Amino acid sequence: MPEIEFTIDTETGKCETEIKGIQGAACEKAAKELKQLLGTPTVDKKTKEFYAKPEIKQQIRGK
């Protein structure tokens, strides 16, 4: 299940977010929406989950 984790440093006010359970273009879309809400991040790095290829289920149909 997709989730977004927020970590806020109470001393500096720095907020870190991590998007989990979303891959590729859908992750980019979620990140873009977060940027609109929170502003432009000072650091933007992609996790290995971003680069994972979504599973494609093949269906074999008989004639």
C-alpha cells in the first residue's frame, strides 16, 4: 500500500518526505503534488523503488 512518510526536525524545522510503494511515473506525479503543497525541496533523490519496473501480468488466451 502506498504511503508518504514525513520526518520533521523540531529544532531546525527541516521536513523530509519519503514516498513508499509507488514506482516510476506515478511516483513523479505524487512528488510533484507534494512539491506544490510543501514547496521546492533542497534535495530531491530517487530511491531504488522509483527505478523498479512494475510487474506486468501476462494472460495467455487459448484459441
